[in-house]
Amino acid sequence: MKRSEFDAWAAAELDAVESALDAWVPADAPAGLGLA
């Protein structure tokens, strides 16, 4: 795997994780977790 391929894969995985967390953590979560 080339570095550019890894970077693209990592960015896609990060987006998937952030989307899942956005869907799972409510906006009114304690300590502002929903605002991150």
C-alpha cells in the first residue's frame, strides 16, 4: 500500500468513526461530548 492510499483509507475510516459517534452521542451528553 502506498502512502497516498493509506492516507485516503485512514481519512475514510476516520470519517466513518466520527459519523458513527455523531449518531450515537446525543447533543446534550454530559461534559459537552455531543459538541465535539
